[in-house]
Amino acid sequence: MDTDRAVEANEAIRAFMSLRAGRPLLPEEQEEYRHLLAAWAAAAHAVATEPGRHSDTTPLPPC
């Protein structure tokens, strides 16, 4: 289910960022973050465009 993918991607981003808290991301880390964010965005879009879904059920991006 796309909701599961969005939640998993969100959790991956949070875990990635928590390991790097308090410092800027290195260039290679920025690239990895962009990939994680793209995976989250694709999953969140799939959730938002599922038939019968309301947009307010789309998971929010990580902070």
C-alpha cells in the first residue's frame, strides 16, 4: 500500500537526519537526502491521488 511506503520513507528520512543532527549535511549526504525525499514525495503523491482518498490523509513531510 502506498501509505506504508510514505510512512517508511518518512521514517527513513527521520533516521537519516537524526544521525546527522546539529551539523550541515555533507555534499554526498545532501544527495542521499534528495533521494530519500524523492521517494517520500512519490509515495505521498500516490497516496494523495488514490481514488476515494482525501488530501488531508497524505502523510506530512519530515521536519
